[in-house]
Amino acid sequence: MVVPHPFGCQLGLVMFLSQFPFCGFFLSSQKECLVEEFYSNDGVNGNWSLFWRRTLFQWELDLLGSLKELLEPVRLSSVEDFWRWLPNTDGTFSINSSYNYLVKELRYSEGLDFEAAEVFKQLWESPTPSKVIAFSWQLLYDRFPSRSNLIYRGILAPDAPRDCVGCVGVVESSNHIFFHCSNTFFLVWNAIFRWIGVVVVIPPNSSVLFEVIRGAAKSNKDRQGFLMIWHATLWTIWKTRNNIFSNGSIDSTVMVDEIKVLSWRWSLATTKMSPCLFYDWTWDPGDCLSR
Ligand SMILES: [Zn+2]
């Protein structure tokens, strides 16, 4: 038991220091003590010996009662402490267990329905660079810096301009940027659908589109490739939107060409398909993916 002080401890998700700031650490006369100097165990019950710099007020005694209730089930041993990563059953840290833990937490806190939760599970099944998938992940949660989000989170002032940077008189929300802005981005999606040979009516949001494109694929290879193109399209739209701030312009033809180049490069780098020429890729990506 070498934890510096019980108020530096955490029980489950409760950090004692933040839950009991006044009747805890600040009034303690044992700030330098170790937990083992507070705690004794007679083999059946654990006892905490806490001392204070002054007599506690009634409200502080009430808080202290709550603290003792929390500590009641705690049974400490004299075995040396060690770090343990709770999201993994064997106690070791891994990126995979961290990701699954966060997904579960977000799903719980956001109240995701079954369909949305399935999209998040399948999102990473694509040979797309992880930074791009991470961006799509943020977008699906609507946690990316659109103007409406920046104002909502207090990063921009409430009276800051919230109009879309690509058109006039429309609030810049995620659905607007990626699906409805000035028909330009709408044109991009339509060109991409024609290119991959999928007939789609623009859906209300990116997660529905994800499922539609996924469902339109004829094979697993197609599916992975189409989702890669879905990621490339979102990524290119966002980059084009940001370039407007450095005197860039929106040209749907240029954007579609960029999406084809990006997805072709990613397909060569990360998919198991046989290498194909850029000409073949622009002509029929489905044929390249099935090789
Ligand atoms: Zn717009």
C-alpha cells in the first residue's frame, strides 16, 4: 500500500479528492502519510484512522460519513501495488481494449440506437488511413469543428458568423457541409455514385449513407473499396471547405478528381487487390477491386 494518500485514490470512477475536497485532503493532518499508515486490517474488518487540523463542521461530518460508506467495502492487503488496466481482462494496456472501452462509453452516453452502433463497429473495416477514419468517426458523432459546433461548445462567441463558408444564409452544420452545400457537394456525391455504379438518393446523414453504400457492394472486396471511397469523399469535402480560408475555391470536378486519386493511392497501398492503372481505376473501380 504505497498510494500517497487515500484522497488521491479512486474507487471505481470516484476520485476521492474531487468528491471530498474540503473535508478530505485540505483539512487532513496526515497529508504526507501513506495509505498503510491510515489503514489497519484485523483480518475481518478494515479500519481507517483519519485525523483533521480542526474540528469538523456538521456538513463536513456528513460528507465524511459518505466517504466512510464508500470506503466500507474496501479491503486492502499488504501485497505490493501494481498498475492494472481495467478495460482489459488480463490487466495489460492495449489500443484495442482502449478503443472498445471508449466506444462502449460513447454508445452509452450518447444513447446510440442499434443501427448507429453497428456503423461504428464497421467503420474501421476499410483500407483507409487511420487519421482519415478517425475524422469520419468524429463526423459521425458530430464532434468536428463546424461553425455551429464551435458556437455550441463556446469556442466561437454566440454572435460569431455561423453561415456556411461555401454559400450564403445557411447555418454551417455537418449535414449541410457534407450533403447540401450550394449543390456543389451534392454534385460531388452524385458524380461519385455514378462512378462506382451505385444508384443512391442523397440520404439525410453520413451514417445512413455509410449503410447504403455498404449494402450496395457485391462482395467483401467491393465493400471495403466503397467504404474507402466514402471516407475519401468526406475527407476531400472537408479539406476543400478548409482551403476556402486560404483563398481556395470549390470546384466539384476538381474534388471528384481528387477523390479518385486519393482512393487509388490508398487502394494500392493498403488493399489486397492486384495493382491497377489509374486509368482503370477511374473507369471502373469495382472491376479493379474484384481482381
Ligand atoms: Zn453551404
